[in-house]
Amino acid sequence: MVNATAPAQGWTPLMAAVANHQADAVRALLKMQADPMMQDSSARSALAHATRPYGSQACAALIKEAIQGHTAATVQTLECA
């Protein structure tokens, strides 16, 4: 359920936490395997929300770190295959 989307906007809990500048919630959701690459109904990711003018630099940093880790894990999996 950590990656469930809201029907209207398609926001995930991670996107909602980012929009509300809740860095602790963002950190907790990422630890629970929230997918930082998911997009809402407007094709915006959690990082896109975090880097908007109203966004949170702390949340953006957490999302960027998660994406880098996600990318590294994917590359490592491909190398092992």
C-alpha cells in the first residue's frame, strides 16, 4: 500500500509527504520501499514535486539519494545476471 495512488490526482503517499514538506515521513516511506520513480496523473514524480518552487530541499535530497540507490541496485542486479 506504500505505492497506492489517490484516484483524483494519482498521488502516492510519498508525493503527499513531499508536498507537505514532511522529510521524516519521506524518509520513512522510502525505508518502506516507496517507489520514488512513480508518476502522478500529470506525469510528475515525487522528485518533480520536491524541486518545484514550493518544494522542500530536504525532501528533494532524500528523493535524489533514493533514486541513486535505486539506479545502483538495478545496475548491480544487471551485472549479476
